[in-house]
Amino acid sequence: MKNIFLVIALLFSSEIFSQENGAQGGFIHLSKVEKPPLSSDCKVSTALCTANLIESFLVRNITSAGALTTGTSGKTEITTKVIIDTLGQISWASIKGIPLETGKKLAERLKEMPAFAPGEHNGQKTNVIVDLITPFHFWEKENFSSEAVHYSNADSKAMWHRCRKKEDENCTPLEIHDWMSKRINLDKVTEPGFYAFTTSLVLNETGNVSRIAFHGGTDNLASEIIDKLQKLPQFEPAKNEDKAISTYFIIPMTLQKSAQ
């Protein structure tokens, strides 16, 4: 009898815990939910906005958590699955297609995203499953596996040589953007038009480019961008507490290929 009472008590406690953590309400896919979980950043109340925000977070953080390859650079697809619970928080996340430990770290960072307004189905709050497949092109120096700090969060910022006498902390990313714009050869892009893409690059503890992630654009454009970025000159490395650290930059760009 005591054992039966103990089981009932445990089940009751578990149910209360689940309710407090938004685990009640069933599970439904983002594509089928009547009212998707939404962010205040969504100007249009659609499931696509929710998916785009999660993917954008992944793109911005992809180079921060460690090694992206197991020795082979090139094109890959990252599979992301998250559950947004009935409190609007990402309570579970999984990222596949990159080394296991890096995927685990990025999944934990996804849980730090600002809460959404909870999804609803049949008039009740529900847990919403989100699946994403995101293509990337990666390049990484052999045996480089360090995590990286965003350049703006370093005590002493990584510095382009032309920025030594300037007080603007945005000088270095702007110089990188300008350097890329002047050197990218669009002859490899066959179709005219506008091409928007995001490149994230990591400078290691000596200030050299050691990891690159490219998202958007075409395969030929990715190859061109990555090839050029590997040729960036050495920077003064970033530091935290007077110790050199790896740091990453996010460089969004839009280029136009004119018709011949």
C-alpha cells in the first residue's frame, strides 16, 4: 500500500513539475499549429517568421561553439529541431550535421533565445515542434576547435591594422566588409541579380582566420568568398583579461551581379 501511495505521489509531483515547465498541452508541428509561437520581432504573424528567427540565431552563432568539421571543409546541411513549450520557451533543441560537442553547445544556446508568445491549437496552449534544414559552406584550419567570443564582447577587440588609431570599435568589421567588397570576383556567378548572404569568420589567438561559415548565395559565390577570406591579413588578436582569445565576426553582405 505504501508503494502504491509513493507511486501516486511521484506521478502527482511529476505532473505539477511538467505543468510549471510548460510540458502539458500536447505536441504539434509548426506547420500544422493554428496559432504559431510568435516573437515581438515578427511583423507578420506567420509560422515562417518563427522559423526564420530560429534559423537567424543559428546563423549568427554557428562559428562560436567549436569545431564545425571533422577535417573536411565544404558544403553541408545542418538539421535543427526545437520544441517551443507552452511558456513560449525553447525547452529542448537538437542540432545535427556538425561535430557532436559543438552541436550540443549550440543547442544549449538556442534555449537562451528570448521567449515567444506560446503557440495555440484548438484554443489551448501547446508545445510546438520546429524542424529546420539550413545549408552552410564551412572552412576550418586543421585541428582548430576553439570556441570563440563575439568581437563586441571581448575586453580588448581584435583589430585591423588600419584601425589602431581609431576609437570606433566598428572600424574592424567595416574594414573587413570593405576588403571583401573590393576583392570578390562575381564572374563566377552566372545569373544577374542581387545576392544576399551572411559570412561568419573566426580569428584565432594569433589573429589569423581559422574558421569560416557561409550561408546564402550560390555555391560558386561561397567558394569565392571563402577563398578570399582565407587571404585576410593577420589581425591584432582579441583579449580577455590580457589573454589572447578567439573571436568571431558576422559580416552580412548584398552584392549585385549586373547583366552582361
